[in-house]
Amino acid sequence: MVRDTATLSWSHNRVSSLEHPAVAKVTAVLAEAGQQSAADGVRVLPAEVRTAAQAAEALGVPVGAIANSLVFRARTADGTEAALLALTSGAHRAKESRLAELAGFAEAGKADAAFVREHTGQPIGGVAPVGHPAKLVTLVDTALREYPEVWAAAGHPKSVFPTTFDDLVELTGGTPGDLAGEGEDGRS
């Protein structure tokens, strides 16, 4: 296979190839997890899509079919800090108190860009469900069940991949729940 090396350039804010290190890592994790169709479906979009609305528009799908990867700074009752990954439907906002409750933390709050990068190795707007330096406590929004196909970031704000609610739960080992706190919590 011959590659045009001019298309293989990237920087911290620009990606033009599936070979961007973070995108390549996410693709490899998907394939290793047996989710080859997701790995094969990784796309690099013409422009960054840092919001669910931008991603939905670029892909021509409902905003609810976008799985936002939101990282929160969580604390246990004894003050231990941890990263909490919430895969939420783009159709609504996650309720921080609900996230903390579902994940067993005393509290959860917004994380800054440095915290997100430290715990995921990826930039805000491009955080994938996988491909992080260490496994994160993860919640998966049950609202994503409504869509036969959902789209998640693939490690960069210009990259996405197709998946399903069930595959996200399996891939991340995440806990399903109503992350907006308005309905079924997904627990049995």
C-alpha cells in the first residue's frame, strides 16, 4: 500500500490521518476488544466537532445518537480524587450529583483540560471511551439505547467511530444508568 506522506501530518490541534497517535491507539483498542466494525468505522471529519450538536450535524444523525465522553473530577468520602468518565447522550446534560451517586463517589465536578489530558491522554472534545493510560470508572447513559447506532469520539476532536449502547457498556466495563437523573437507572 502506498501512502501519501503529506496526509500523515498532525499537530495538537489538527489531524489529517487515521495514524494520529491517539486515533491509532483507540482504533487498536477497539480491534483488540473484538469490535472490528467499530475499528473499521473510525472516521476523520473535515473539521473539529467539539460538541454533540457539531458531531450530529457532521454525521447527519440525531444529536441524541452522539455519545459525549465527559470527564469529571470525582472524590470519595475520604477525599481521594479520581477521574469519572460519563458517556452521555448528546440530547441532554448529565447531572453531576447523579453521576457521583451512580458511581459511588461523594461528589463529582467539572474537570479542567489538564486533568482530562492527564487521565485520558486525549483533548477535551476528542475524548474516546477507551485508549486511556489507565481504566476509568465509567457510566454509560441508558438514553443511548434508543439509537441502533451511536457515535463516539476516537481520541481527537476530528475523529469518531460508530458503535452501539451494548458495545459501549461491554467495551468500557461501564455501569449503565440514567445520567440525567430523570428515569430508570439501569441497575438491577
